[in-house]
Amino acid sequence: MATAFNIPNEIELKSYLMMLFDGAGIAPGQAVDANTPGAILGAFIDDDDNPVAACIADIEFAAFSGCSMTMLPAGAAEDAVKDQKLEPMMLDNFSEVMNIFSRLFMNDKTPHLRLSQCYSVNDAPEAFVAMANGAEDRSNMEVDIPRYGKGNVSFVAV
């Protein structure tokens, strides 16, 4: 089923990753959904505040990208993975990554959307949980962030 929004492919994601994380690698990855322990969900809404897209990251991608944005030590990211919990600064940084990723869902043929908020999948609104778990159209990618490690991220939209 086609969505109203773009589901980014590897080439599109790689172009954004290269701007954020010099030397980042990308490969097909594992699906991340609301059943993934420690996952963080970027919730995207349209101009009428309707849920329209989600980017779901495993704790590894969330911690590694969040730490890399402000060059927090890799050990801090590893601790967050071990504890299955992001520190507030990591979550703020990860939210900025999600804000930047909002552009991946849009092109000249799609409506506008924006990041609403990032949630632990355990705290995400039901509409986003259902989208994360039930979307037929999705892309799943593994991202290798230099000096930090690998994590998985999935993109879904209605």
C-alpha cells in the first residue's frame, strides 16, 4: 500500500547521515518496532496534528547518534545501551536527529510533516505504536556511526 509520504531508501538516508556523522555506513537492517526493547520512536504529525509517520530506532542507534551529535564519549553511549535508557542530553540530541530526518519523509510530491516528539516505545501514543507495528511499507536500515557502533532504524508512514 502506497503512503502519502516518502519512505526513505538507503541512498536518501546515506546522504543525510554523511552530513551528520562523517564516514557513517549503511546496510539493510533489522526491523525495529514497538516490541523492540529500549526502542525510541520519533513521532511525526501533519499540519492538522494527525499522526502520519514514525522513525523507530533501537537503543543502540538512539544512543550512538545522540552521543555522536555532541561528541559525548562512546562509553556513555555504551552505558545507555546496557541500561536501556538514554540520558536527557542524549535524548535531546537524538530528537535533533529525528527533526533532521523529518525531511526524509518529504519530497516535492508529499504533504508537509514535522516532528512532534520522541518517545520510549513504552510511552508512545497508541496511533504511533500501531503504525510502528503494522506498517506494510517500511524501510529497515543498519547504521554504523564511526567511533560509536551499529544500530538499526526503521521508517514507516501512513
